[in-house]
Amino acid sequence: MTRTVTVGLDGSPESRTAAEWAAREAKLRELPLKLVHVWEPVPEPIAVARLLGLETHQHWTERIPREAAAGLRAAHPEVELHVEQVTGRPAEVLIDAARDAELLVLGSRGLSGAVGFAVGSVGLAVVAHAERPVVLVRIEAEGRGAGEHPTEPSDTSDTASDTTPSRPVVLGLDTTAPDDTLIRFAFEAALQRGTPLRVIHAWNEPPYIAYGMLPDLELNAQIAAEQAAAVTSALRPWRQKFPTVDVVEDSRPGKAANHLVDAAGEASLVVVGRRIRRSPLGAHIGPVTHAVLHHSTAPVVVVPHD
């Protein structure tokens, strides 16, 4: 069965931005696009008490996916589009929809850089439980999704430039347990976009830094060399599998989340991982991924892995 690029739609500006991003991604991957609109029924006494009533409420819920689909078909006629309207709890429906998706796309409301983003309880629940990649796309002030997809040149004159650098795909890499699923996703995303892949690995500085002691320059250089070598070793087989992808290895001391958020400013996509935990303790996003979701200015894809 052909997988789809699936997007959760609720009529908000955030979800419309996510739908537009998902349509471009579907075109890039040559996959169908599926709009999933979740209708969460309102208890009848409450709905009747409202000014519009049940029938009008249902009319508006049906109008949202219909109008969104019409707009996307007009803007992306080459993309095969399907619409699915489901009744239920949004998080549960979207987690279920992700099972048959190549990736699931959701919207995220942008706030200030210091405060972060309102990912929302539904988005966090889906990221924490879905077993397929989930992309969160923020909405910018002018209503466009952050990040970049390859576009057809609109200017064929001699003055048009074909040397404008593309924004890289950024991958957060843990060299202590590098996961094939996560690394493959990042390499494939860079290959599809024709962009470099920037791999960021962070490591802890020696403990004496915290006590204000003078740095041991020789020890620092040794640790830096060892950490950089670990990144090179983890990526070596993937460079061989994807020889046309330009890879930039970036190993540095400090907090991984800070470096990834900084890199997101120049990225087309940030790729981070989440370990799948099937235990009574429940799902866990992880502190680095959680921080990146709330502060990245670029779309973030969370790739679940064992």
C-alpha cells in the first residue's frame, strides 16, 4: 500500500500552513497527500445552547476540509489529494492516521523566540505516541510556513541566479547510540531537497569548567578530536550510501538543544529522534527534542526509533 503525506486539519491558520507545507512535501516525495479533519462532536445540550446550533456547527466542520482541499488542488494540481473526515478525539485520530503515513504534518503557533512555540497538548501527544515521523510546522507572522522546499524557477531571464544556496537539513546526532532510521531519514531529506546535510553533535565540557578552574587546553583538544572522530565514524557508511549529499560535520561542546535551535535559523528542516518506549511508564519525548519543538524556527521532524 502506498503511504501518504498526511496532515491534520482543523481550520486554524496553523493547520492551513501545515497543509501547504505538506502539499509541497508530497510533491517532493511524489506521494499522495491526505487531509485528515477531525470532528470532535459537541454534547447536544451545549451545541443547542450555542447561537448557531448543531446543524450549522456540522456545516462549518464539513466546509473546512472542502475549502482547504479546493485551495490545495488549485495550487498543486500535480499532487494526488484525498480528504478524510473522522469523528473522535483529535490526538487519538491523528496517532491512528500516522500508522499509514510516510509522515504526519501538524501546525505549530509561533510565539517569540524567547518564549517558544505553543505546540499544544494534541501535538505533543501525537509526537509522543506516533510510530511514524511527525513534522511540526510553525506559522510565521506573514502566514507562511518556515523553511524551504525546492521551487521551480520563476525567472528564466539572464539575470536569474541559480547559485543561491539552499538551506541545509539539520540532524541532531547522538554518537553514543546512532540510530539508522533517524540518520537515513535525514540523508534522504537532504537528497530530495538537493541541500547539504549539517550534522550537529554536542558533548559535555570537562567538569572543571563549572568550578571556574583554568582550562586544560591539551585535554580540551583531545576530547574535541575524539568527539569529532566519533561523528565521522557514525556517518562514514551513510556517506557511502549517499555520495551526492554534501555533509557538514559539526561537533562542539555545550547543550545539544541550544546548538540545534541556533542552527534552525538557517535550516529547511530539523531532524531529531525519539525513542519508542512500550512500557507502563508511557511515552517520553526527551528533553532535547522537547526543547527543539518549542524553540525551532524551522519545521521539525521527530523520527521515532527503537
